[in-house]
Amino acid sequence: MKMRPGSQVGFLLCGKEWTDGETLEVRSPWDQGLLGRVSMASRKDAREAVTHAVASLRRTRALPRWKRKEILEDIAAALIEQKERFAQLIVAEAGKPVRAARIEVERAILTFKTAAEEAVRLGGESIPLDLSEGNEGRWGLVQRFPRGPMLAITPFNFPLMLVAHKLGPAIAAGCPIVLKPAPQTPFTALALGEVILKAGWPEEALAVLPLANEDTAWLAEREDRLKLVSFTGSAAVGWGLKAKSGKKRVTLELGGNAAVILHSDWKDLDSVAMRVAHGAFGYAGQSCISVQRVFVERAIFQSFIWKVVDRAQKMVRGNPVDEATEVGPVIRPSDADRIESWIKEAVAAGAKLVEGGGRDGSLLEPTVLTGTKPGMKIQDEEVFGPVVAIEPYDDFEDALAMVNHSRYGLQTGLYTRDAGRIMTAYRELEVGAVIVGDTPTWRMDSMPYGGVKDSGLGREGVRWAIEEMTEPRMLVMTGM
């Protein structure tokens, strides 16, 4: 499979590239130029992919752990060898600045390496069962087995790394995969699919299918041979998909409006401002853990907000292929329209525009607001753009309450050196993770990652994803 400007690429099924049927144009977020066309899979193709996945389960389940480890290591090695190729694919499709794209490739490599290590750690447990009279000689064994074929659905913003977080653990667990990549970024996923098959994963155990959204929902609802649906994307789509998935196991990694709390006992405000600006505006804020809300103790509020403004003014906006670019375009002109309207709506309702607010096509200026309130979309919803709201607080408990005043709960950054405040925040904040000394945008790919409330269900991070993709099975031994 070769992607050239304007060329057509097929979907991947049973180790072959298929170019039949309708095609989808994939355009550059930077200038809307045609990158290429991808063949769309039909419902018939999707059902065929599931049939092959079901047939392959016996083989993938029986793959010895050393072989799964070897496959995953070979995938990581291929990504190292093709690092720049994948980085340029990410830049072209997602509009991600090239330096950030290279970091994404590095993270995908780490994810596959970690999955290789976890593949050989996937063990079991011996359990004593002679705990009451009459059960002498009984003992048990618990091991984890793959749940079965899975449907993995990934978003545009990390077209390699978030695919790796589905496929790496699935290979380690022995689960066949039907992957539906985002329509904006199919080429990176298709290229990765080729790498995985060349590494030795069974051809019938992986399909990469650009599917229409309605066909994907149909597959989740109607195809009971799928045992797991793993979705990363928006809350509205994710929860709707769960409602249609019946008895299947469902994991959801959804959105957020991530917050930072900054207390005055943290003295290095320059470093915090730099991290907040990077977390809010890097890659145009298109991350579910992008910094969107910042609550600052009033004594340092004025000083801090101008430090963030200073950092925002210095961030380089422009073409994502340029090495200096930090803030590129948002993925679609319609998203730029939405973000711009949310900023104007907040200002009209009384918020103050401290910095930014301008727009050139899909390229938005890093924007700092204050005076925002609950009820404004910029506070309540996920902006998914280069916008941050910075607000003062007087009492630390009030700051915790402001963070929790959200239907989302993914990660929160916390800057304080007081152990009591740290433990109070850890206990009280309704989020999947509290990051002390950094912003919520920080993530290590091996840690358990996920949210509460509308931010999701279940956890990713290789070891925890494997647990979602496997189920414990008990063996009871008597008189042996």
C-alpha cells in the first residue's frame, strides 16, 4: 500500500488491499489540498472481516507468549526503521506539527514495546479451595483468556499512537481485531496494518476498514460475534455506541475539559505558565487532556495570567511541516467555525478576551479568556481547540469544587507542595488521574488511563487494556 498525493488506497482485509466500492477523499487540514482517496468498506466487507476474525481466534489464542512478544517487538522495530515515514503521514493527515508527530511515533514504539513485555507477563494464579470441611484436596487455577474478536474505533488526533493502544494490547492478549480508523486519518492506520501483518500476526486476524459511521454503529449493534468494542472519541458518539452494543464488553476513552489548580505555594510560575501554554495550545488543543480550565489562587492570579499570555504570543503558528511550528490548523474548517463561535459566545456573555481570538482559515490564535462562568460552552464542553480559561480562587476547597463542576472527569493537573492539599485533591477530585507538578496533558503510555462521568468507561494503558480484553477463567481440581 503506497500513498501518493491524489492516489487511491484500498482497505485491508485478509492481508489484501481492496479497492472496490465507494471512495472517500482525504484532505490536508493545512490547505484542504487532496491527499488521496481511500476505498470505503461496506457492511458486507465488515461482516466478512468479523467472520475471518472469529475463525482466527483459535489460532491467535494458541499463539505462544514468546511468539506474541516477538511479533510486537518486530512491529516496534519496523516503526523505528520507518519513523520519519510515519511522522510525515501524521503531519499530512492530521495537521500535527512535525516535531509533535515524531513524538507520537516514539510513543507508539514505546506502546508496542510495553505490549511485548506484558505479553509474557500474562500469567495466572493458584487458589486454595480446601477452606471448609469436605473440600480436602481441592485447589484452583485462574488464567486470563482473550474475550474474542474486538471492534476498535480510533479518532483523528493521534492516528498512530491511539491505534497502537488498541492493537498492541490486543495482540498481547490474543484478540483478533477489526479496526475502524477516523475518516480524516485512514492512511496512517492502513500503513500500520501492513507493518503488523509483516511482523507475523495472522492475516485473517486484522482488518483495517474505513467505514461510514452508520455502518460502524450497525456493526456494533448487530454483530454479536464481536465480544468487545473499544472506542476513543467524543462523549456523544461513545455513549451512543455503548447503548447499541448489547452484551458486548465496551470500553470508552472519551473527552474532557481538563483543569489545572495552581496554589501560591508553588513558586516557579514561569515553568507552570510554559507547561500550561503548551498543554492548552500545542497541536491546536486537539487532545482530550488539553488544558482548558485553569484555577489560580488569587494572590498570584494577575502575575500568572500575563505569563501565560506572554508564552501564547511566542508560540509559533503555521504550516505543520515547518520544524518551528507549535500550533497548526484544527482538523476541519467546520471545527474552526465552532471554536470561533464559542469564543464569541463567551465574550458576549461577559467573559474577557485577554489574548488571541483571531483566525486565518483553520488556523486559530492561541486564546486566553477570563471571567468565564458555568453555562458557557467554553467552560462546560470540550472545546478541542487552542483556548484556555483562567480564573481566580480564594479557597482551595472552592477550586476543587470548580474542577468537579463538570460532566467530564479525565485528568487534573495540581500545583501545590502541601501534602495535605495533595491528598485532599486525590480523594475529592472526580477524575481518572491527578497529576501533581504538571498539567493534565501529561501521560505515560504504560499507566492506567481513562476517566469517570462522561469521560469514559474502563482503562487503557497496556496492562490495563489487556485486562479489559481478557476474561478470567477458573479451573477447579479435585482429588488430583
